[in-house]
Amino acid sequence: MTKSCGFLGLLLILALLGPVVECQAFGADKALVTINGKSFTAEDYRHWWHEWQEPDTPLPETSDEFVDWMLLSQEARDMQLHENLNYRKKMQVFLKVRALMQLKAEEVDIRKTIPPREELWQAYRERFTPILNLRMLAVTDEEQAHVVRSFLDRGITLDKVVAAAGLKGLAEELEATGPLRFTRIPESLRELALQLKVGEVGGPASFGHSRYFIEILDRNDGTDEDFETVKQMLIQDALKRQEYQLTLELVEQLKNDYAVEVYNEVIEAIQPGTIDAELADKVAVRIDQTEVPAKVIFDAAAKAQKLRGQARTGAEDFLSSKTRVVSDLLVQTLTSMEALARHYEESPPLKHTYEFYAQHRLIKELEATIIQPQVKVAESDISVYYRENSNDYAREGLVELAIVKTRERELAAKLHDRLKAGEDFFVVMKPIAPAGVEVKKLPLQHLSPQLQEEVGRLSDGQVVGGIEEGEEMLFIKLVRKGEQEFVPLEMVKEQIREQLLTDRFAQLRTDMIKQLRQRSVIKTNRSVWKKLHKALQKEESRS
């Protein structure tokens, strides 16, 4: 009986827990907001926010921006703006580019590997070593070269041969080049240098207008330290080669998948100059159901040849361009077809980005169709704005004033008291400026911010004293303020026009959103938003 009760009790507990578990699972999918019967979850908001946010964009305190975005995109779709040619073209380009990126990531990038050190070291040895230190001697003619060679054959070292042969002032000597990668040595001299061992002398070898003799002072076939300086370059080059090979393999596979036919006899018949009508219409390449006529290949090759410049207009260059055109055509067409056929836009990671971009383009179509035509600015609007905001276009005039400075604080205090008593400024200032006080005219903005503020409070003829600036005490008399000048309207007209256009566009957009909200049924789940907002805050604080 006890066991039976225990079993029944367990069933009762499970029965009670069952609905709770179901509710918790359902709660994860509860709508964050419902707009005109269409529900959007917290995950929908997350995906939108991931695409929407810019660096340093603060997390919104409400879901209003998300709702506005969805209202605008819904309105655009209701107006069937997704049928607009401009919208469809932009979406096709976006999808093609992003799908190609995804195809490359799946079929090429993921298969690239950083070569082992042994392979990189071998590439380093082949491309960057040896590193040579050379002693060099250059003479200008064959006779001098013959003399030098004869002395070298008699055992005279290269550093002594100039003196021994009597060529002082006629030969150019270089004691040591310092470490040089062999690739930096001119090709005609490099061949000679690579044949020599340390201590050996070779030559003459011609370069420019001189004959060179070379001695190998030191040869370095690679060090770990030097290898590290070019390691990343070697890795990048290796990855590029892998990418090229993997792309070729992918294209070969796609040629079979899409039943590619290349009609070589037609392509060979395409020659520089002109193409006759019969040949022009013949199919040169067939990819699945797509046929490429010879005229397309001819035009593309001629254009490519033209872009390469006058020096590349020969028959051989045309044939080279033609071969490259056919190759590029196959690569671009096949990879594009395959990328689109995989429908990456239907699943992550592209799905959410694609949906966001589709909504973004719909909103742009809506703005261009409904809002932009209403945005107008008349000449009178510009004039009114200029008058009402004249201070924004004001330039301070010149101020005429006298400034006297002293570091004697006790004297400054006495003089300040005399000024306050109403004595004449120029008389009071004589102890500080016995030669007289200079009156200057200058733009107000040339003064320090503190003095600009002090002068700004004065009227013509007024004085102020006891102003501390650093270690000095200043006295100022404002003789006259110049009239305020204004930037001419013509100079700022276009700036104002752009500002008004921007402001009016923003206002009309706000008005549209307000109207859409008024005629829509919007329900926001505050508890879901609160949990989502808290979770996003935590995630951003960790990032």
C-alpha cells in the first residue's frame, strides 16, 4: 500500500509539474510585441538590434524604435513596394554578394590551413635566401676590366687590385654592401654572385655602363630571427595559393554539376579586329540553360584589351584577353549560380541579415515614394530661416580697447580703488604705463575666453580692473565695440537648404510613424521587454 501511494504521489507531482514546464517553454516564445496581429519575439528583437546597432549606440530604453521599424516595413510591403524594380535589383545584388561570400567561406576558406613550419622554412629559403655581403669593384670599359682580371688571376685580392693596377680615380670601389637579400641584387650581377662561395671573386659582369667584379664577404642561408620577419608574408602567400587551388577545384566540380559545354572551335574562331554576323551568333559557352554567344566573348576581350592600354593591342594580347574572359566567365557564373542555388538567405547566419536588409530597403522605397516627394524648400523658407537664426551666422566685429597689466598686487589694488571712485582710466594707469596707454583694435575672439567674457559685459567707455590672469592683474577700458557682422546669406544658402531638407524629411517621417501608430493595434509585453532589456544590458557590459 505504501509503494502504491508513493507511485500515485509521483504521478500527481508529475501531473502538477507538467503544465508548469509547458508554460515555461511557452514563455520563452512569448510575443515581445504584436503589431496588427503579427507577433515578434525577444529573439526577433535580438536579431534586429544586432543588425541595427552601431558602435557606441546605447541600448534603447523602450522597444519603440523596433516597433517603428516594423510599422514602416509593413506599410511598404502592404503598398507592394517589394515589387519595385529598384528594390528587386538592390536585393538581388545584396543576395548575390553575400551568398558568394558564404559559398567561399564554406568551400574555400574553411579548407585553408596554415602550412607547417618546415614548409614555410623551405619557402623562406627559396624566396629570401641567401643573404649576401659583397665587396664590389666597377670599371667603365673592357680594357680596364681585362687589367683587373689579370691582376686577380695573379692572386692580387680585390681590395688591393685598384692600387696594383694603377686604376685609382678610374674604378669605383665599394668596401661592403652590408647584408643584402639576393633578390635585391640586380639580375645580371645576381647570377654571378650566387655562383660564388665566401672569399671567392668573380667577374666581370655587365650592369648598366660598367663592368663589375664581386667578392663574397659573407653568406647567410637563413636564421630563425630573419625567418620571423617574413613569416606572416609567407603564410599569407601560402593561403592565397591554397585559395586559388581550392577555387579551381570548386569550379571543376561545378562544371560537371551544371553541364558546362565550352565550344573551343567557336572560341578559336574569335579573332581580333571584327567578328562576322554568323560567328557572332554562335554559342561559345553553355552553362546549364544559359547560352553565351561568341559576340559576348569578342566584346569582352576587346574591352579588356583596350583597358590594358595602347601597348597591349596586338593579336597575342587579344588571344590572352579572350582566354581570361572565358575563364572569368565560368568562375563568376558558376559560383554565382551555385551560391544562389543554396539559398543561404533561408538559414542563419545570413537569414537574419538578409531579412533586416530587406526591411531596410523596403523602408528606403517607402521614404522615396511617399516622403521624399513632399520635401520641398522655397527660397523664402531659406530667407526666413536665415533671419530667425541670424545669431548662428554672426561674426564678432572689432573691439577698440586698452589693456594694462601689472604683477604688483598692492599697486593694482590701489589703482582699482581709484577707478571705482570714478577717476579717469588713462590718468590712473600712469604708474603702470608712464609712456601712455596703447589703445588697440582687434577681433574679440583673439582675447582669452575669460577676457572675452569680461569685455562682453562692458558698454562703450566702461572700465574693469583687478582681473587675475596667471600671475598678472589686468585693467581694461572698452573704448568702442564694433558692430556685429553677419555671414552673407548667399554664402550659407545651400547649407541652410540642406538643413531644412533634412529637418523636413525627419518631421514628415515622424508624422508618418505617428499616423501608422494611430491606425495600428500594438501590444507590448512589458515583462518580456524588461527581462530582455536586462539580459542585453548584461551581455553588453561583458563585451
